[in-house]
Amino acid sequence: YLAFLPIYSRLSVSERPGVRDAVELAAMGGAYVAFAIALVESFGFGLRAEGGAGNAYPFALANFIALTITVLASQRARGRWRVLFALAALASVGSIILSGTRGLWPGLVIVPAICIWFYRDHVARRYLLPSTAVFSIALLAFGLFATPFVRDRVELLVEDYGQIVKKGDYSGSLGKRVTVWKAGWQLVTEAPFFGHGPGHSEELMIERTKAISGAPLPFSHFHNVFLNYAVRDGIPGALIVAMMLLGPVILAWRKKRDEMGDYGLAMTAGIAMSFFLSGLFNNMIGHDLSDSLFLMGTLTGLFFVFEPSDRRGDRN
């Protein structure tokens, strides 16, 4: 939240092209640095990449924002800059894969597709197909390079699913999440409109998960942000969280836009989808890093949509 003030100050005195250039260069540099850290953590120490976040999900979210920006930058840049931004996008992909956040991996296709869709009127068609082909080949090559890590994560998921189906064993990672989701849904059906209040959710989770699987699970949340707020505040609470994601995209989409506005809409939509995917399997908000990223990213995307193209007359 403290980042809001300097960001707002920059947006108040800068023109849109200058802000976009600064944002793209920062995203590119951050993507390369994050990937270097991810390689060291994964192959040097045998850990899931999490950077300095202390948690793999916020680290992956940060890289999804970098992916959103560098994909857009690669579609509008020319010459060597196009290559540098494309490589930065691949670096973000690598960091996300090495974070081990399996639930977010579909976003590696979904988020770039959303960005290109909203920015499609300004994408050079002659570059789109070749860049998509190169991106796909590079993604496959990296997947093969990181095969042992990816295979272990996928095999663990399949193994957990087999334990649930064949043995009714919910002790694995997937089984624990399924147990928490079942408990959460039961609690929502019991108090759908007003919820159980934030002070009782953890206590109720322990009680209900023990009844379902025989083992209490004292998690701090229900590993689904919409379910989490539905338990606490009822279905209206979950709808408010959903509108927090959809609202900025809808407002940007309804606005009459120029090229920069389409860029901002694509950026806002890509960030919203990244947080939505994170929210399906974890908490997309409630972590200082992810909260700051959401504020910063959404605010900047909307700045490109709503800020007048020339504010010099306003200063005179």
C-alpha cells in the first residue's frame, strides 16, 4: 500500500508514453532478474522458486504481471527490442514453471492470449504467427529442460488424485485442498447470505475438516479466495471480490480508447486473469506483495486507458 503514493505521484506528472516505456523496461529487467533467482533456487538448492517473497504464489504472480507487460511490449516493439522483450516474456514463463504453482500453469497460455486479443488491432499480423511459433517452441524446449521438476509436480498431482479415488485418502496436497473446499462449501450453504464472520472461519475449518477426513486442517484460508470470502461474509462477499477483478476491466472496456487505451485494457485484463487464477487455488489478496502488485498494476493499466492523451494544456 505504501507503493501507491509514489506511483500516484509519477502518474500525476508524466505523460502516458513515458510511463509505458518505464513500465516495460522495469518489467523486462525484473523478468531477467527473477529468472536468474529462480534458476539458482531450483537447480542450485533444489527448492521451489519463490524469490524473496517467502511464498511461491506471490512470486509467480509478480512474474505473471511481468509476462503480461513483456508480451504486450514484444508486440509493439521493433528490431532488437522485440527480441529482448520476447526473451523476457520467456524468462517470466520459466520463473512461473519453476515456482511449482501447478494451478497457475494454464495461465501461461491464457494470459498472453487475453493480452493479444484486447490489443489485436495494433498487433502486426506478419509478426504474430512467427512470434507465437517461436514462443511455443521455446516453451516446449524449456519444459523439456525442466522435465524432472515438471514431471515430479505432475506425478505428485496424479498420485494424490489416485489416493483420493481409490483409497479415499485425503492426506496428500490435493486431498487436503479438496477437504478444505468441501468444508468451505458446507459452511457456505449453512450461512449463504451473511457468512460466519472472519473471526470464526479458522475454528470452523478445523472442526469441519476433521469431520470430513478425520484430520483437522488449521489453514489460514480455504485455498480459494471466493470460497474464503463466501464463508466469512456470505455470497455477497465473494461477489464483491469478483467485482474487484471484473470492475476495472469492464470500465476500461466501455471507455472509448486510442492505441494506448487498448494497451491499458489488455494490461488490466491480463493482470485480472492472473489474480483470478491465483485466487482459484490460493489467496490472491492478503499478502503484502500481492496486494501491492494488484494496486500498482491495475492503477497503471487504468492510467493508460483514462488519462488524457495530452495534459499539457491542463498545466497552463
